[in-house]
Amino acid sequence: MRPTHIEISRSALEKNIAVFRHIAPAQRLIAVVKANAYGHGMQLVARTIEPLVDIFGVAFAEEGAVLRAAGITKPIIVLMTPTADDAEIIVTHRLDVAACSLDVVRHFARAAAAHRQRVRLHVYVDTGMHRDGLLPEEIPAFIDECSQLDSVELAGICTHFARSDERDCTMTTEQNRRFATVLDQLAGAGYHFPLVHAANTGATLQHRATHYTALRIGIGLYGIAPGETAAPLLEPALRLVTMITAVRRVAAGEPVSYGTHYITSHPTTIATIPIGYGDGYSRMLTGKAECLIKGKRYPIVGAICMDECMVDVGDDPVAVGDPVVLIGSSGTESITVRELAERLGTIPYEVTTLLGDRINRVLVE
């Protein structure tokens, strides 16, 4: 069996959920598990935390269908703008949808009527991000039209913040003001929604006025604070580990890996580990990455290959079968997702979601 695997900590997931429950004890918690739970394993994570959360959030209808097939029974919201072609999947798998197109909603209504069901809509308000949703001035007419459809239920209303993970809260405050104005106008017209959700992880941590009746927790669920936010109580849930599969002594002046970009400056020991860019361990980390062996940092040298990397361990004694940590802790040393993101010039979200399906995920305590 291939030794490269990802460990997902049950206790870390539980602790992180408890952190957000403490921040907003009266709000319902939407656990966002899209994109394979940000690389953590969607089915594994969802099964583990279902008793602890209220609702799941996914990007696409197909992800919701996968969760239903995995035995998830709690509500699931499709958060990205769906298409008319999604109607059958959404209805048959009892998925909620973010709604901002009347034509698409009518398709959903017809599909729901054919199954003698109702489709649950979350009206998506574009308050300034300009990616999805309807502008505030379009919302009243849209809701009036939706309310006339027998097979439609107005289950929620939502928006999404563009900069809630930054210390500068100007845009978040303005977006939230626009959202609150829409809610007030709709309340005056007699429309009230069981679920009102705007706060993502950043807003949950920094902007209490955005909490409303539910929180959408994505990256924070996995123990990673987004952007410029600080959340020291969160605990990373993912640990990426492998083991040494080959050890060789290499003379000074010898090349290592493709392109011969790395030349040994002195006699040294090179260890091979079975992980590469085919697993989502980016080739852009070439010359920048390190790993942990027996609690000590070592450089990953030469070009990162599709399936393997090489590690320069100097004169230290290592052996085939020794564990290697690429994300996580070993002894007193730790390599974090944020550290890798900074070395790549990207964000932690991308580092974990890049990790591919051929890496087995296992649940640990």
C-alpha cells in the first residue's frame, strides 16, 4: 500500500466547531465541505461532523448528490449559482439552492411539482462582490415572482463578503449595510426567512453584526484562519505524511532530479519520498519546500517530480521506512499550510484543495 496519506483529526474538527459555537451560540452552523472539503475529504469530514452541525454547504449539485449517497441526511445548500440542468439532481436529492435566476427557479419548480415536492430557495443578494446573485433593487420583484410558484419554498436569504478576512472592515461594513437594508425592505413587505446567512469564516471571527441566524464556516472548520484574521484556538485538522522509500549516498558535484538544477556541494545522503505534483504537491515548491524527519527540517531538493521528491539529509542517519511529514508536526517542529502558501505566493485554501484524490484520507483521533 502506498505510504503517502492524509490524516484528518476528529478531535481538531470537533474543537474547531466548538470554537464557532462559542462565538455564536444562537446561530445555526453551515459546514462548507465543497471542493472535497477543501482537500480534507468531503465524505469523511461530513460523516464525522454531521451530528455537530446543522447544515452542509457545497458548491455544485453533484457534490450534494455525493453527500446523499454517503448517507448524509441533514440539509445541504448548493451555494454556487445552479443551472436549469441541475433541476433533477436538486429535487431528487432534496438539495437547497442559492437562487438568482427566475428562469432557473421555474425549471426547479416544474421538476419539484413532477416529484410532488417543493424546492427550497436561498435568495442570493449581490451586495458588492459582483460574482453571483441579484442586485438589491432586483430582489423584491424576484421574491414576489418566486412566492407565486406553488412548488417553491423561500427557505433563506444570503450574501457573500469579498474582504471579510482583512483588517480593513470598510467594504464588509458597507456590504452588510446593503444586505440589512434589503432585509428591512422585505420585512416591511411581509417576507421573513428562516435562514439568513452572510458570515463566512472571516466575518464570523471579526464582524458580529453579520452573524444573523446562520454562519457559513469553510476554511475555519479545518483549523485555518483566513487572510489577516487571527484565531489561535483553531487547530489544523490535516496532516500530510509519507515515508522514505529509498536512500542513496551521493558524491559532491552530482545532479539530483529532472533538469539537474540541484547539484550537491559536498558528499551527502539523498532520500526519496513518494509524493509529487501529481498529488497536488506543487512543482512550484521546487527549491522552496522542506519536510520533517524525526522532528528535524530538511530541504526538498531538485525538481519536484510527478510522483516523487528527493530530500537532502546530509550525514544524518535515515532509513527506508522512516516517516516524513510535509504538513503538520513532528517533535517540536511544524510545517503549516500557511507556510506553504506563503512560499508559493498563494492562499492556504489552494494548498489544501490541490491535494489530489489519489492520496488516501484516514480519520485519526
